[in-house]
Amino acid sequence: MSGDADRLAEGVAPARDVALAGLAMLASAVLLWLVSGQLLLGAAFLAAVVSLGAIVLVLARRPSAEPAPDFASPDWSVTHAAIERDDMAVAITDRAGRLVCANRRFTDWFGAAAAPPRLPFEPSSAAALEETTRSAWRDGRAETEALESESGSWTGVVERAGRGGDHLVWRFTPLVTGDIVGDMIGHIGGKLGRALAREGAQAAVVAPDGTVLAANPAFALRATGEDSADIAGSDFVSFLRSDDQERIFYAREGTKGVPVRILHFPVADPDGPDDPDPARTPSLFMLIDNQGGMGDARTGLPQIEALLSRLPLGLAMTDRDGRFLFANSAFLRAAGCEEGAIPPYPSDLVIREDKSALSDAVRRHAQGGANAAGDVAVRLRVSPEEPVSLSLAGVRGLGEGSVLLSLKDSSEETRLKREIAQATKMQAVGQLAGGVAHDFNNVLTAIIGYCDLMLMRHTPGDSDYDDIQQVKANSNRAASLTRQLLAFSRQQTLRPEVLQLPDVVSEVSALLKRLLGEKIELVVRHDRDLGLVRADPVQLEQVLLNLAVNARDAMAGNQGGVLKLATRRVTAQDVRAMKSEILPIGDYTALVVEDNGHGIKPAQIGKIFEPFFTTKEKGKGTGLGLSTVYGIVKQSGGFIFAESEVGQGTRFSIYLPVHVPAPEEPLAAEKQAPAKKREWSGGGSILLVEDEDTVRAVAERALTRQGYEVTTAADGEEGLDAIASGGKFDLVLTDVVMPSMDGPAMAREIRRLLPDLPVMFMSGYAEEQLRKDIDIPDMYFLAKPFSVPQIVAAVETALRGG
């Protein structure tokens, strides 16, 4: 009743409001008529107001359009149809872990009683699935493999889905292990079997009980007379027969047919045991016509050779006596034989010491079982220093017995190993040479310094003057040897410039002609459009002189000789065609030095760049010429290769990368901050830091004689204490390598206290490398070994700010 009353009240209220509005409009129209005295004006007003009210009422009663929802209500039957898969179990769970939807395969495999991740998996798999669930809620997607259960193995993928991301979609796929027997049956009964049949090979897969599982058309044709006959399930042996000579024929053809040879291959899992159980292992039988009978193993080989010749593996076959039946191209290449030039026996390929072992191995495998296989290490005649592994396997079905040989072509691998070993050895020797030269420089500095000090107390007429001069001359000679060692170890000071190689050759050509003499002709050729290179021209001239002197000595025994110098343009395409593992692909300018001397023996060609190794007679060379060349070229960013043939001559090829200057980058000299000019009128206080007592004593005496006040320190910590204790110095002169605190570390600490104090480093290493490692402003360099005049001049230059 109350509901009816409410609806009645709701209907009466609008009616009352409409009546009151009508009376108001009528009264307004009457009033307008009375005031104006015109009845028509009142009626028009009343009609207009009535029309406007009707329009407002209609619009007010028009139902409002509600917005359509963004998503329709979920229909899980549609979702169920979308996730239906035969090869995958799919399920959907909500935030509470309840199973919302699952396809038929999910219920078949796991049932509908439990929702993932609570599925019937092994404990470790269940724990992995729990972790995958947490990762999916956190990251949106996760997956896991090898989920084990009693019914199989699975992989699982979990993805977060839904408008609010409050559902998980689970997908489980079974892990299917490979079926090698099934695959073999499919191949023999498919395209592979037809391909073998086209080449005349009959093939059949036979179960352990002797029944045929699959056969190719060639076997079916020979066995039944119809290539499309289905012989699966038949007895394999029933299709064959043998005669009194143990030759095998097809039973349908009888002894009038062509005998066949049978090759037996067990179809076993390669990842399984090495000796599979024959009672459980199916077999692949290959049957090949044997036109020459059982005793002749060479007949019928063209089919096998055709199959094996195209393989990249080096394969060959011998009879039971060890004679080669055939060898493919890869085998001949690996053995160092020319194409088609196969020797009679495998033992002809190896050195004398290995002949007996290889012959015994071939004979043993020929007499062994069908599964007899093994390896033997031999040394080939073409490379007696590199042992190789030769694999042997006994083969049945090819006469009385055969052996399959396998040899890998390792020439390229051997070459790369040799080059890597040579590069490693050269790097190690370079580090050793650099360390020896650096330590030896300290000794030479003391000897040369003391000689200079003694010469200051003697005049040219004294009896000891000439002896001191002789000591100093030999010391300078030793210093030149250390510089060559530093060049080899790539630690010498270079001053590179951007230049053209023909200009360097032109500068040194006149000197080369005098060095070579009248009997040796110098021939120079240059390519066009040569690229610029960045190198030290003085050092490049040293390279040319060293190579020319070696070439002159190599042609000394000839009546005459020719030394060829050539510059060549080498593009990146040319380098790519060279297929070099050492030379990076890029543009180069090459310098080639070639002579027609006696050449270098192959056993010595790999050692010519080592320090102190020489092919000259005793007393004719130090063995540092080519090592110096090697160091200069490598320090310049280039590469050098040597080729030689005894009696024909030697050729050195130097490849320097083409330098392309960048206009927006300033030169290295422009980037260095200029030294500060200082007022200096002579004298000054110097802090000398040197751990070698003799070098420190020589430098102190030399500077003291020139009027400097010298304070000495034996290491970096003592030098830093002298500064920290309030000492006033105009220059710090320090060694680079010292125990405890080295020179650069001390210099950085001093610069924190005295930013404007100049520092001069004494070192036997390369200046540019030193500047690159230290990189502090207002730094000077003094190369070891130095003489007294040289250290005095260097200190004066630093004090002047030059």
C-alpha cells in the first residue's frame, strides 16, 4: 500500500505544478490584454508561452542515454573454445588461486581437482612452479622447464592477464624425447630412401627380431618385384639367400642375379651407452650390388666413393692388407698429397718412426669386429713437427675386411697456433728486453756520468784522457744497443708525423746507394694515390737502412744483385682477399723491400725478429737489426711480414695504416698546454729523487758543479717529506720507477701542495707513453742514459720554462 501511495503522490505533484503554471500564464495574458487594450496581443502571448512550455516538457520527459560499458560481461564458454588445444594444457586462475577455466587437455593430464600451481608434480618441480607463480605475479610472465610427474615431463609458461591483471594463464607443453628409430623409419620410407634408391642403394630398417620396419623402393623392387610393395612386418632374411661361396643374392632373383654386399649400421642413440645391446637395437642394412664377387673389395667402391667424396671430412678406405682403396679430396688435402696422387699405403704418408705403428693399427682394425675403432697419433711427412690424430674403424661387408680412415685437415689450425705462439713469444721477449734495457740504462748513466766528471779534471794531453774517452765511447755504444732493445720492446721515444712513404724513401735513397756499393742495383717503384701514414720519419729511415744492410750482406756472395724498394696502395678489399688472421681489414700503404740473395731457411724464418738472433757469421752482426725494425713498425701501428726462399731471396712487407686526419681535432702538440716562461738568472734549488745510488751521486755532482743547490732523496716518500717539511725548491728532478712511492705518484702529491712547481722525469722508457700515463702540466722529460752536459742543459731549459 505504501508503494502505491508513493507512486500516486509522485503523479499528483507534477499535475498540480502544471495546473498552477497554466493559471499563471492565463492571468498574465489577461493582465496584458487589460493594460494594452488589445485582445490579439494577449492571445499571442498566451500561445507563445504555451508552446515554449510544451517543448520544455517534452525535453524533460525524454529518457537520458546511458553510456555503454567498455567491456561486455565475461562469457567463459567463448574463452574455453579459444584455449582448446590438443598439444597443450591451458588453464586460467584468479587472484585467489581458483581454477576459472581449463581446456580438455588440462583435465586429461592433471585432472580438475586441483588448480595450478598445486598440480601432481615431483616435490622439486612443485617448488619450481611455486617460484614461477610468484615471478609471474611480479614480472607479468615467467616460465620453467623439466617439470617432472609420474606421467611425463613438461614445460610451463605463466602469464598475467585480465583487465586488472588479476588472472594467470597457464600453458603446459609435454617434453617429447627424440625417437631415433622412428626418425630412421620415416627417412628410409621417405625422401632419403628414394634418394638412395636413385643411386642404386637398397636400404631397410630391421627390428632386433628380424622383421622389416621400413624399406626404400629399391629394396622392395629387388625383393618383391614391385617398388611400391609394403613389406613392413616381413622377415628380412626371407628375402635373401647365399650360395656355397658365401655370396648373398636376393631370393627372388636366385643365384642368376647380381650378388650384393650388406653394410650393417646399428640404429642406436648416440647419447646412450657406447656398446648398445644388440638384442634391443634395430639395424639399418644397406645393400649394394657386388659385380666382382665377395673376394674383391675394390669392386662396388664407386657407389661408396660417390657418397663419401662430397663430405668435408677427410675419409679414406684400405683393404685388410693396408692398401688404399680410395681417399676423398679432404683426406688428400689433410695428408699433404696432390689431388689424385694417392700413395699405395697409409704408412707412406707418415715419417719413418711412425710407419710400423700405423701399419699395425690398420691390420689390427681390419681383423677386428665391425665395431672396432680407435685413434692413433702420427706425424705426417709434410709436417713432421705437428702430431695429428688418425681415426680408424673396421668395416664389414666389403670383402674380407676393410678399414675406414679419418683425418682432419688441421693445416689452417696449425698455422694459426704457430702465429699465436710466435706473437706471444715476441711479446714476452719484448717485455724482457725492455726491462733489461731500462735497468741497464741506469748502469750506463753512472758510467757515462763519471767519465764526464773525470774528463773535466783531465786535459787531452794527459795519459788517462784517452782511456777515459775509450770507456765513454764504449758506454755510448752500449747505450745504442739499449736503444735498439727499447725499439724492439716498443718503449722508445717516437716523434710521429703525417707523411708520404715515397718522401722517406727519396730522402734515404742516396745513402742506400753508398751502403749497397756498385755491384748491387737499387730499383725503386711507387704506386699512385698512396695514402698518408703517421710515423716517425727518422725511425722509418732506420728501418730502411737496417733492411738494406741485411739485403746487402745476403747478396755479398753474388757477382751482383738487385734490391727492390716499392710502395704500394693496399685497399680493404685487397686485405680481405688475403684472408690474413693477423692483418685487420682496412686501407694500408705498404713498403716492400725485396732482394735476390741467398734467402733464409724455413727453420729460421720464425726467429729472425728475436733480439740477438742472427743468420750471419760470428762477429758480423749483433742480431738487433731486425728486432729494431719489428719494434719500430709495431710501435707505429703497422705490421711486418717476411717471406723467403732459399737461393731465391727474401721479401719484407711493411703495412702501415692509412692516416685520415680529422680537421676538427687539434694535433697532439696543440692540445698540450705550453710551458710557463719563467725568469731565471742562474742557479737555483733542486730536489733530486733517485733510488739508484750511483745515478743519484752523478746527477748531484754534475748539478752542484754548475752552482745549483741540490737536496737528494732515495725514494718518493723522502722527496715528499722534503717538500712537506717546508723546503723551497725551483725544480723537482725525479726517476719514474722507484720502490715504495714512484715518481708520478710523488709528483701528484707535490702538485697538491705546490701547483706551480715544475717537475722533470728521468726515464729510459718512451716519452709519449710516459706523458700519456702521467699527463700533468709543466712536465719535462730527460731520457736515460744521459751525460753531464745533457742533464745540465735539460735542467737549465726546465728552469727557463723552455
